[in-house]
Amino acid sequence: MIRLRLALVLAVSLVLAGCGFHGLYSVSLPGGADLGPHPYHVSVVFGDVLDLVPQSAVKVNDVTVGKVESIALDGWRAKVTMAVNGDVRLPANSTAQLGQTSLLGEKYVALVAPAAGKGRGRLTDGDTVASSGRGVEGEEVLSALSLLLNDGGITQLQTINRELGDALAGREGSVRNLLTQLKTFIGGLDDQRGEVVRALTSVNRLATTLARQRRVLTTALDKIPPALKVLADERGQLTRMLTALNRLGKVGVAVINGSKEATLADLKALQPTLTTLAQAGSALPNSLELLVTYPFPRNVVDDIHGDYTNVYITADLDFSDVLHNLLEGPNTRSLSGPDQQQSSTPPQTRAPAKKQAPPKKQTPQLPRGVPELPTIVGLPPVLGQILEGVGG
């Protein structure tokens, strides 16, 4: 009988060894997840997997869709490899987190798809899922509650309540008024929420601009202290200058006040002259045109080229006329022609041919008026009339 039992144990050991048994975690649990004929494998890296073990469930919306195949150390973190049913389709940007079935239940890995409309791609075999952390452990909650009850301020609540009652006793109206004003203030802030947001946005833009101009601001701040030192060194001279300007202002005011009547009298005396200039109209500016072309009038300017002038002269070089002019003077004989001569010199048998004068060049017409002057606001009426006459 003992030999039979030993043979059975040896046979079971050989069967398990032939099946590649590497521990109890490699044995599928009854009632586990249905992976289907073509599961795909994904992995996730957690900073702490707590007491998660292989063969733990992998869930999507609390529905088991896979299992944890292995947990390995990846540096200082834990890498969890999972097998997921091939019929389960998840976006490539899904996340994984550790969950717990109940307060003292087992751990599992939950695959969470992104919000509707934000999914990208599809999770395939060999992909790595991002970790979104883990939930709070029941032990951690109990530990925090124990810390609060034992070493926290629970035992001081009675003292705090008593001191608070003593502080507010007799001041209920003031506290109520304070709460009312606080409510009004918060309501005003809520009404101005858009303005507050715009102000914060403007401050953000200003901060961005200052950040871009940091080098310029740094240079300016480096140069301001020397400039302030120069101003501080010259403070005495600046003070004396301002004092002198003050005295100059007082003297100027006294001079203006003292000469006010004389200035008004001078202006009144100038009024007839200015009135006459206004009545002159365009005659004055037209006569001033000669100053530009002096000593020649404007109509001969076009005939002057450099150091010579294009003009035509008719000269009577008759010898008898020249001799008569030399002996008797030009007043007793005219040079206008032989029909008006008073000399006893017999006339020539043939009159000399008169040289035909070239056609007379037309004199250019003068402009009718000078360009209009701009109107100046604030001038006395007489000066305005003068300028209008000049412009005409």
C-alpha cells in the first residue's frame, strides 16, 4: 500500500514537471476571466502595487476582462504585465489604476478609458498603459483615524468650543454684521468675476512682457544707481538752479505786470500801421517780388544767362548824325530819322538799308497773386486782415 502511494506521488510530480509548473501563481484559478482565443498583452508601471499578486483580475467598468500574468521589478518601480480579452477594445491613451473589491477584499487592476471624444488610437498587444495611481487603503484610513483620535486635536474640541463661546458672547450683532458684509463683499467679487479674470489676464500678459524684457530691465536697474548717485552729488546745484528759476519767475511776473499798460499802448499805436498794411492788400507782396530779382525786373530774368544778357539794340551809325551830335549836342538834333534832321549836310544819294530788328520777345505775364498763407488761430483782427490781403 505504501509503495502504491509513493508511485502515485511520483507520477503526479512527473506530470507537473512535464507541464512546466513554476509555482501556484501559474495555475489558472477556477472561475477566472475569459481571455478568449486571441488575448493581447499590455503592461503598466506602478510606484507601489501594495499586495497585488499574479492571477489578480483586470477590470473595465467593474467587469473582469483579463488577469495579471506577472509582476516584476523595473528599477525602483513595479512592472505589471496583463492579459486582456481580444474582444475588449480600448483607446491607446487609456490609464490603469489599482483598485480593491471591498474594504478587506482583494486587489485588482482597473483599465479606465478617457472621456468621450478624447480617445486616440487603439490598445494593441505589447503597449504600455500609463498609471493613474491607486486608491486609499483601508489600513491607511484606519491609521489616519487612529492618529486623529489619539494624537490629534479631538481632545481639545471642548476647550476650543468653550473659548469660542466666550469670545463671541455679547458680540452676536457685530459678528452678524461682519458676516453680512462678508457676504456682500463675496457677492460683489462674484459679480465682477469677469473683470477680475480680465485683470489677471492683463497681469499675466504684463508678466510675460516683463519676462521677455528681463535683460533690458536688468540693464536699466544696473544703470539707475549710478544715475541716482549723480543726482545726489548734484543736489546742491539742482537746488540752487530751482531757487534761481523761482526768483526769475518772480522777476518775470513783476516785469510783465509793470509793462502791461505800455505794451497795450504800443499795440494800440501799431493798429493804424497794421490797418494800412491790411488795406494795401496784394500790392505789397507784388512789389516785394523785385527783391528776389533786384536790380532787374522779373520779366527780364529769363533773358539773363550767367554773365551776359540777351537783349536787342538798334544803333544809328550815320556819320553826319554822329558828327552833328558831337559838334552841336544831342538836344538840337534828333536821332529818330533823316526827315527830322536840321543839319545843312546834303542828303545822301541812297539811304542805307535799315537792319531789320529781330522779333521782340514777349514779356512773361506776372502771376496774379502769391500762394495763400495758412490761417493762424489767435492773431489780432488787424494781423488777420493783413495775412488775408497778402494771401489775396
